[in-house]
Amino acid sequence: MNKINVAIVTQFIKIAVLRIGFLRIIGLIIGCLLQQYTFAADGQNALENHERWYQVEMIIFARNETNLQTNPQQEAWPKDIKLTYPDNIVFLKPTNSNNAEGFNILAINERKLNSQAAAITKNGNYTLLFHQAWRQMIYARNTNIFISGGKTFNGHQELEGSIGLSVAQFLKIQTNLWLTQFAPRNTTPTIIAPSVTQTSATPSIPSTTPEENWPELPSLSSFDMNTSDQPQDYVTTRIVKISQQRSMRSIEVHYIDHPLLGIIIKIVPSNAANQ
């Protein structure tokens, strides 16, 4: 074989090696891209797997203000607050409604926080405003549920608002609640602890915030409020908004604290509701 042929063969081998190396590099790049796509798909599937049926149970209780060491009336509660209900709000349904979409109030014996609610009821420092359990689908997008409790004054309850529930890596709750203090019209306003009747043994604390510049309480036309507990007209003497966001793990009991109230919530997958 002459020198020219050797040079040609050598050049051919070099080109072949370069092509093989190039193909290997392309293969490695494609493999990495496929692996990243697989990881992304697995992550998306994991997120979708969290979107499922859950049992939700929530307790909301007020702190009786006459028993607080610090007078909450001294707090500078802002008046420039916005009270609104979100769009597409969902209402809890009666126990026997059998709504296929969920949100049916569960029977008392299906609740998991009855002992906590009983302890709150027996404690004179607190007043139970809300305690319900229900089942629903929880999605990545927010689902807003109407919440209300306590006594009714002029068509509004002491506790009103909504909560939003969603799920990603963790469950998430967003509170959009407001606690309203009422006083009889044309009288010197005094603090009325939620659902607690003032007696001679329970001193009244003069209110320093009569009905001045408090926002109007929003109403929902689709919600039929019960008749007022008392026939007298009442005025708003204070509104405190509770807007908090909390990430949670399922099955665990979570507590949201506030100077005027507390929220206890537990969310479990529906197939683990009996645990």
C-alpha cells in the first residue's frame, strides 16, 4: 500500500471516529433531556396524586374578652379593611343532602376533634363559634368555603367569611374571616364577648370604638340567614379581620392563633378518615 492510500485510510478513520464521538455526544444530550422530562412528568404526577378526596374538620373559638389579661379593646384594630367573599364560594350542605360533589356536613360521630371541642366548651375562657366536618375534593386551585358562627345580630353572625383550601406539595389553607362586635343601638356600647351573656358578675368594658367608619358587612344573596337571636337593633362597634395562610401536612392537627380567636383544623385523605 502506497503512502497516498495510507493517508486516505487514516483520514477516513479519523472522520469515522469523529462521527462516532459526535453521535455519542448527541446520544448523551438526548438521554439527559429524556431523563429531565421523566423527572418533570413524575413531579407532575406526584402533584396530581395529591388532588384527591379529603375529610376536613375545623373548630373556631373566640377568647372571652372579659377573661383576657390584656384588654383587646386597646388594640388598634384597623378600620380600612376590605370585607369581601370570593367568587364561586361553596356552601356546606346538610348532613342528609348526599351531594355527589361533597361538602356534606358529617354526623357528629364521624368527627375526629370532638374531644377538643368539648374541652373548649367546658372552658370558661373560650366560646365555641364553629365546629363542622365534611368531605371534599381538594385541588391545586383554591376552593373557597363559606364559614359562619356565633350569635346573629341584624342578619349577620359574629363570625363570618370563608376559607380557601388547595394542595400542591402540602395542603394549604387561606383564612378570610372577620369577627364582629355588636352593641344595642342608642346605648353606650360595651364589649359583648361572642355568645356570652353579660351578668352582674361579668364586668362590662366601655368600648372606645363605636360605630364609626367600620366597613359594611357583606351579604350573600344565596345564603338565608336565620332570624336574629334578639329582637333589638344592633350596631357594629368593631370588626377584626383574620387573614392568614398556612401550609399543612395531612393527618396532623394544626392550630392557627390570633389574639381574639383560635382555629383548629385537621385534614385527612378520605380513605384514612377512620384513623
